[in-house]
Amino acid sequence: MDINDVSRLYQQLDKQNLHLLKGIYHDHVVFEDPAHRVEGKTSLVAYFEELYTNVIKCDFDIEQQQQFESQGFLTWTMSLQHPKLNRGQPISVKGASHIQFEQGFVIYHRDYFDLGEMLYEHIVVLGGLIKGIKKRLGN
């Protein structure tokens, strides 16, 4: 198991094949993103099943990947389509993942991305406010 395997899996992942996650993650995996922390493979798979329940489409374009010994890094663009965000139109979010391997499996996975860019900016009331704040800050 290496960063190439993780990259391949995420580029093919969809709501019909979430069972593939079981093949790369350690039983005691810790998964973190800006909104959640999940511990254990069973909890991780349940988390992804819940995330993908209402998603129309979620694709990852892996742009770069690096690995040194048991540490790996990915940069990616996620294209997310959800009926309650952006009127159901696709949203692109850039992010990065830090991956650690142990015993041939992913033991730690942390995603870094702008939760506002993915979520808050596409909620009717908050969207304009968040975008206005970012504009004033020069982003």
C-alpha cells in the first residue's frame, strides 16, 4: 500500500463503491477534515456513507502526490455536486491530504481544505456574507 493506491482509490470513489475504503484503511485509522474527526475503520466507512447519501456527484482530480517512507501527501481538486449547495451545480474545492501508513494500511488521513469554499459560500444567507468578508480581506 502506498500513496499511488490511495490516489487511484479516490479517483474512482463514488457512492456505489464505498466498500473499497475497507481495503486501504487500518482498523484503527484516524481520519480528520475541517468538520469532523473519525476514529476506526467502521466509523470511517459509516461517515463516508453518510456524506455520500445525498451527493449527486463527488470527483477527485489528484494533481500531485509525494511519499517519503510512511508519509504521503496529495494535492487535489474536488468537484462536488449536492442538491442543497449552489442550486445543485458543481462546486470546485482545492485541498490537500496528509496520509500516514502503518502495516500496509492508512493509519492516519487528514484533509485540509477551505470549508467555507465548499459549504458556507453556497448557502443562500451566508454565501454573500462570507464572500464579502473574503473580498475585504483581499482573498
